[in-house]
Amino acid sequence: MRLTDRVDRWYSVSSLAARVYLGYKAITLREQRLGLGDAAERRARHHAWSARRLYELAVSRQGLLIKFGQLVGSRPDLIPDEYIDILSRLQDQVPSRPYGVIKRAVERELKRPLADVFSHFEREPIAAASLAQVHKATLRDRTSTRSIRTAPGAALGERFWDGRSVAVKVQYPGIEEIVDNDLRNIRVLLRILAVFERNLDFTPLIEEISNNVPQELDFVNEGHNAEMIAANFAEKPDILVPKIIWEYSTRRVLTMEYLDGIKITDLASMEHAGIDRQAVAQLVVDAYCDQLYIHGMFHADPHPGNLFVLPADTEDGGPRLIMLDFGLCRKLDDKFRLGYARLVNAMLTFNLPGIVKAFQELGLKVKNPGDPKTYLELGRSLTDTAQPGRAYADPDLVAEANKRLNRAIKANPITDIPREFLLIGRAMGLLSGLGKHLDSRVDVTATILPYTHAALEGAK
């Protein structure tokens, strides 16, 4: 990027961030003087204005701004409706790159003409996101598929993929430089914000973002992640993961099996297909319990653009879940996996000493280890934010829990937080937003406890 482009990008991002932040601060001050009614009306208008400006900035500048907008737009359980209505479009309605740019990128990566690999390659993408876009294509007939590696346990014969439909994920040319610039901007903005919000330590967040994004730009890493998740679900026919076609995959191009389904938030299409949304919600919760507590390898980016559903393929079966985009995954070592199972088990059974002990064993440190209040408020932030019969966080309960937690952290600050907590928190937050959209009635406690017990029993 040219210096002028970097300066222009910084000015666009920082000026909007300042206007959004200062706008909310001004409303809070007015609230103290004029009462809740006036402040609530002003806050709603500021929500709408901020959401529109953020959407326009993300669409025009793209890069990590798209990813940030997707994250915000996937949290209807916490984020005001004004943001959700606008930013949810970023999940699958991002402006795409021209076909010519994509064609050249694929040919450069595969080192051969596009027509030598694909008998058909759709000019319009089926999905466009922050770092890449996906095109449906058809592979040409080939004489051998010996060089194709598939998920463990899969038995593919000769010429299996000949003439079959595939999905080709193509990284945007030049996106690495844009992302690197965005990461620098994020670090600076968070450090500036920390000056005004002294109770918050953004260091772990900065480090986690810096570590995660380069992994998402490596499609070989994504392919291996997909294979590991697929292997873990090999005995579960209701969880589908596309197989990777390694012969036509590189660090910037990923060719995989094409799986077609209904977007998990498309409730009308799900109802038309006879898919029970409560069964879908239960399937998602079970899938993540399996990943977190049993296998320790989990998909950390379950926003609605990455999850699709299919009707049952047997008369007595339930819906099936398609999982896509494995750029952001995390493998938990057994020590952390079991420690996290103990923590959640203690939270759900209201074992207060167990909560404190589990947090300490997992490496979450506070300034004064002898004061357990911060640990307990962290535990309560999970158990106290869901209403009975609902599998997602309630905004009012979250606000109250956050007030208590902030008071506890102010009195006894967190000095070290394991990186794994940040990714698990991200995934759980996105799943809570999904639960709100599905109006989930899953009994989370009854679902999770058998998994935590199984994990801990298996370790004996």
C-alpha cells in the first residue's frame, strides 16, 4: 500500500471510531441530567447512525473492517437491533472482486490455465467475505485422483472427483498487505482507548487478533483444520464438513467438495423444507460440546455465514449441519480441555470453590489471588445471563452482569488471561447470537453436563 493510502485508511477508521465512541459518552452524560427517556431516544438514533457509517466504511475499505462488522452483526443477543439490521448484510453480501482478478489469481496459484482444471467456473461468486470469495466450479475429467488427500477414514476411488461440483475459495490479491495495515491500526486504536478506559486491559485482545488473522490467510492451514474437524465427526452423519481437494489447493486457493444447504438464519426456507429450528439449535449446541469437551479441537468462527442446514436424509433422522470456513480454529491441549470442563461443570453446578480453583488452574491470574470475587463474577457472567428456557444471553442480564464484573475487576484487576479463553468466548458469543435468532429453547445445562462429565470420566 502507498503511504497516502495507509494514511487515508487510518483517518477513515480512526475518525469514525472517535465519533462513535464520543457520541456514546455524550449520551451517557446527558442521561445523568435529562433522564432515561431522552437518552434512550438519542442512543437509538446514534445506534442507527453508527451502524450505517460502519457498514459503508466496511464495504468501501473491506479488509478486517468486514470481519469486525460480521462479528458485531452476529450478536443479536447483545447488540442493538439497529446494528443487526444493517451489519448482518456483511455475512454474505460483501462486494466481490471482478472475475478477471479472480481468474488470474487462481491461474497464478495453480500454475496452469483455469480451463485446464475446470470445465466450468462460475463468474459470479456464491459467497464473498473479508479475505476471500468462493466460486462454484466443475472439475475436468482426470485419469487419476491419487494425489487427492481426504479426511481420515474417507475411501475415494479413482476418478472420484471427475466432473463433480466443487467450491473454490480464492484469497483476494493484496489482502495480506491490507490486513497487516489494519492490524497496526487496531493496535493503535485499542491503546488509545485504554487511556480513556483504564479498567480494561486490551493487551490479550491485541495479541489474539495479531495471532489469528495470519492463520486465516493460510488456506493450507484451513484445509488441515477442516480435515481434523471432519475426522472428529466421522461417526456423526448429521455433521458435514467439505472434503479438501489438495491437488488444486495452495496457500491462497482452496478447492473443496461443494455442499449446498440452507443458511442457518434463513428461517423461512428452513420451515419450507420441514426443518425444526429447535432440532437445529440442539444439534449446534451438541456439536460444540463435542468439539470443546471431548475432542478439544473447535471451529472458532460460527457466524451464520459459516453454518448451513439440510433436511434429514433418513425417515427417522434429524436435520444435518454443514460447517464451513475453518481458518479460525483452535486445538486445546488435554490439560486446558479438562480444566475448562471442570470450570464449566463448577459453573453449572454453582460450585463456588470449584470455580475459583478451576480459573486458577487454567492460568487466569488476578492482582490479589486471595480475593476470589473476580473469579466468581466471571463465573456468574455465564450462569446469570440466560433466562430459564432460553439458550442465549439476555441483554439486560448481560448489562447487569457486566456492571458487577467491571466493579470486581476494578477492585482486583485481571493480570493474565489464557489466549484460549478469548477464542472460546468469541465462539460462545456468536453461538449465543445464533440462539437468539433461532429463538432456541435448548436446555443448556442438561446438554452440557453429560459432556463435561464424559470428558472428566475419560481422563481418569
